[in-house]
Amino acid sequence: MKKLTLLSCLTGFMYAAAAAETNAPAWLVRPLSLADCENIALVQNAVVLKAKDDLEASQGLVIQTRAVALPQLTAGGKYQDEEKTLVQNFPGAGEQPHQSWNAGIQLVQDVYAGGKIVAALHAATATKKQALAQYQTTLANTLLLVRVAYYDVLLANQQITVNEASVKLLQKELDDQQRRFDAGTVPHFNVLRAEVAVANAKPALIHARSQYRITKNVLVNLLGYNLPREVLEDIPMTLTDNFDTAPWNLALPDAIQEALERRTELQGLRQQIKLQELNVVNAKSGYKPTISAFAGYNWINNAFSTDAADELDGWNAGGQVSWNLFDGALTAGKVKQARALYHKSETELAGRSRQIELDVRTAYSDFIEAQEVLDSQSKVQEQAEESLREANARFNAGTGTQLDVLDAETSLTQARTTLVQSQHDYATARARLERAIGAELAPAK
């Protein structure tokens, strides 16, 4: 246990030193799992941060919507002093006051507003649910991008390994042919052919290294980190997870059903339909009367006293009714607009549902294809390695040719490349299918 603790401390010190040396955050230079990257993105990704601000703003909209159903408490006051020459005095009434003031506090509650009050309460709930669904959609899309970027980095890294092994293998063949040529057992043509094979293999290695740099840049950008401008080449990043190639069985009808039930985009559109339906109610309220009740307390100066401090105060309460009998067809126009927007939201939900079903079918087809390719490549690498061993054995025994060896080496490289690519494609296709059915709503465990 002490040795393990010492090793952990030493490892942590090395990561901290690397971070200080490269002027990079500590999380960037330590080994990162897929869950680490997803959790970092949820904290730092610009799109996620913007979605959080939008969610917070929607809470303010919810409060504003509910305000229609809540009582309004107001306070006010006024003081006025007029020049005595402007004050009219009644004959025999004496001097009239030239100062006046009043103050009061009043509570007003709409009792009936043509259905607008109840609609406001329901609209507040629908707005809250819609905002949450939109936020969850953003999280799911961001997590998918991070997962795919993570797999892209793994692919580029493994392609470097495959191509380095290929160059090393071909270089070994070149060295062997050079020794044989120096010994006079093979013609110089064999050396030239081996040199060409090595030269042809190097561009793939160079491209793989370039892709590794690019994919790491993409991943770091998704994690919300601005690379220092002095970082020109490679980023100090180590990933610990591998491709998710675990078997996964899912029937297409079940996948479509899950998507239609779980996709947050559809949940948000369903809430939008509710909001548009409530807007129709609000528009129709213009045809109906508004009834409100009020109560308050007032302070005023005595209008028949020249002493401004002589005041009157007391309670007041009552109710009022207002009914706009004709508003120039304004309400009719609002109702027509609200109904059209309601039908538009229904159409949008139906269209989005069809699009999501298409997305699921496409993602499912890609997943099945990736699964079949991966299954077909499970033993190809072993067979290619055995083929190369036999080609070398035949060449050393004088029954094979150098071309057989080079072909076997090329086939082995292609088998390794195809296997790595198929693993990447399977993991990516599965991630996209999980997102298509609405399962990508939380970081990987």
C-alpha cells in the first residue's frame, strides 16, 4: 500500500510538472478517460455554457408568465404646492389651501380575465419543461461530439502505431535484402524494390501523425480550452479508454419507439404545441370581460384646511369590470394568428418525428454495417501475420519470391489498418445510434 501511495504521488508530481512546463491545465497532461472528457466538456464547453445561460434566462420568462396570475401591489404618492394667486377662493369661505398631497398603497387581483390567468399558470409550466428539454438536447449533442472526437484521437493514435510497424517491417526487409545483396545472393533489383516499399509506406505514417495532431486539437476545443499560441505542434494528451466494441443487440422497431418517446427535441416541440394552444386561449380572452378586485389604504390632506399636516386616512376596497366591446378586430386578428401558429407547431412536430425516425433508420443501418465489418475483421490480422510468416519461410527456403514477402507485408498493414478503422467505425456508429434513440443524455460511467 505504501508503494502504491508513493507511486501515485510521484505520478501526480510528474503530471503537475508537465503542466507547469507546457503552461497547460493539469487535466490536459494527465491521462484522460472518456468520462473525464465528457465531464470537462459539461463544465467548460462554450455551447454548454451558452445553453446554461439560456436555461437560466428561461426561468426568468417563467416568472414573468406567472406574474399575470399573481396580485399586484403598488404604492404611490403626490405633493403639490400652488402659488396663492392660482387658488380660487369661494366668497365667504375664507382662504383656501394652496398645498395638497396624497399617498396610498393598493393591492389589485384579477379575478377573471377570460381564461388568461389559468393559461398563464399552465404556460409557465410548459415553458419550464420546454427550456429543460432544449438544454438536455444541447448536452446530448455535445456529449456525442466529444465521444466521436475521443474515438477519432484513438483511431489516429493507433494508425500511427500500425504505420510505424509497417515502416519498421519494410525497413527490416530492406536491411535483409541489402545484406543479401552485399553477400551476392540476390540482385540489386531486390534492394531497389525494398527501398520503394519503404518510401511508399512513409506518407501514410506522416498523414497519421498529422491526423493525430488535428484530432487532438478538435477534442481540446470541444473541452473548452484555448491552446496557447506558442503550442505549434503536438498537444500533451494521453487517453486511457479504448473503442467500445462490446456487442449490442437492438431491434429497429424498438429503436424507433425509444427515439419517439425519449428524444428531447420532440419533448420540447410537444411543450411548444401546449404553449401555442394556450396562446389561442389568451387571444380569445379579448372577447371576454375582465373582473378584478382591489383593496388599499390611503392618506390625503384635508382639502378644506390650510394646515398641510391636517390629514385624512382610511381603507378602501372594491371591484371593477371592463369589457372591450369592439377593438377594431384586433382580437380577431390575434386569434387567427394564434391558431395558425398552433397548427404550425403540430406540423413541425410531425415533420420532426419523421426526421428522427429517418435518423434512427440511418444510424441503425450504419451500426449494422459497422458491426458486420468488425465481425469480418476479427481473424484477418491473425491470418495476415501467418501469411507473412509463411512467405518469409518460403523465400528463405528458395521456393518463394521477394514479391510474395512484400505482398504479405502490405496485406498485414492493410489488415491492421482495416481492423483499427472497423473498431473506430463500430464505436462511433454505436454512439450515433445511442444518440439517435435519445440515450446519450449523461456522461459515460
